[in-house]
Amino acid sequence: MDHIRDNVSALMASVPEGVIVVAAAKTRKPEEIMAAIDAGISHIGQNYVQEAEKSVSAIGRNTLCHFIGHLQKNKVKAAVRLFDLIETIDSVKIAQALDKECLEQNKEMTVLVEINSAGEDNKNGVKPEDAVMLIESISLCKNIKVKGLMTMGPFTATPDESRKFFKATRELFERISLMNIRNVEMKYLSMGMSGTYKVAIEEGADIVRIGEGIFGPRH
Ligand SMILES: *Cc1c(COP(=O)(O)O)cnc(C)c1O
């Protein structure tokens, strides 16, 4: 587990203060996640409800847990129970299901809206031109609070190719912020992964989601 400790130290040293590093933990064992926490990680990102359940039962809930996968309606109940922040809301339907379940569990959930910043077909996230309308609709949900945007950028892009999508997402973030929509706050901008986080931070990200850069290559 030494490599995890070294990676986290190097990463923390290279990331400006105020930027939250989320350890993207998909396929990692609880021991690996624990090593990252011991090294100073305080936010864990999970793509799958089932993996999050396993991790929580093995290591407890001593971190903030972000959901970064695609949320399915039949997982909403577990998601409300397990996560502190859901980064991937991209439809009114899933927002309403979440809202209803939050009421049930007497919990307020912080959410980010996922932007399909490259406008790719067959990709999760709302297209940039539909984001304002979606956020206005979600803002009516009383038990969830939109606090920012998340984007992946195109899968195959190099850091330099990613830059324009990060920039466009930040501009959207700023535009929405100026609209002062009730019950909506533009606080978090989650962009950038292991290969692209430096560019994402340059373009205004204050959450980066790092998997391989912390845990090493996925097997
Ligand atoms: C896996 C994953 C990451 C991290 O990717 P790496 O290239 O391993 O850093 C970030 N965001 C999401 C949504 C992911 O699924």
C-alpha cells in the first residue's frame, strides 16, 4: 500500500488549497481505500451502490462519500442512505425520485448536475443547452439542493483537448450562478480525473476525481 500513500502525498502537494480531491474508488478493495484515507483523503467517490455498501461495512463512515456513477431509480433508496453528495443528476425524473426518498429518510441531499459537455450522444449528463431548464425544475424539489456542476469531458480526449469542455462548463457554472435561482447555489465544480485534473483546476474546478493517480492502474 506504500504506492497509495506516496501518490496521495504527491497529489495533495500539487493541488491548491480549497480543491477537494475525491478518491474514485471503483473496483478497489477496502484496504486500498483505507490506505488512501490514512494518507489524508477525506472524500471517497463511488460508482456503484453495491461497492459503496461493501466499503462502508468494511471501513465505516469516516469520510464524505460522493456518488459519481449513473444513478438508477431502483438504487435511490440505498443512495440516500449511503452518500453525502450525488454528483450525477441529469434528469428531472431521477431528481424527483431522489427528492421523494430524501423526504422519506428525513435527509437533505446535496447534488451536482452532470453536464454532457461535449454533447456526445449515448452519454450521461444533460446537454449544456438544456442545463438551465433542468436546474430550474430541480430547484423546486424541497429535499435536494443543487450546489454545482460535474462533467467528465470526452472519454478519449487528451488534457489539451479537454480544456475547452472544462472551460465551457465553467462558463455555464458562472452563468447559472448569476441567475440567482432559488434553492440553487453554484459552489462546486467537479471536473478532471487522473489525466486531466491539472487542466481542470486551471479552468476552475474545485473538485477533482482521481482513481488511477491514487490507486494505480485498474486491473
Ligand atoms: C473512474 C472515474 C474517475 C477517475 O478516473 P481515473 O482516470 O482513474 O482518475 C473520475 N470520475 C468518474 C465518474 C469515474 O468513474
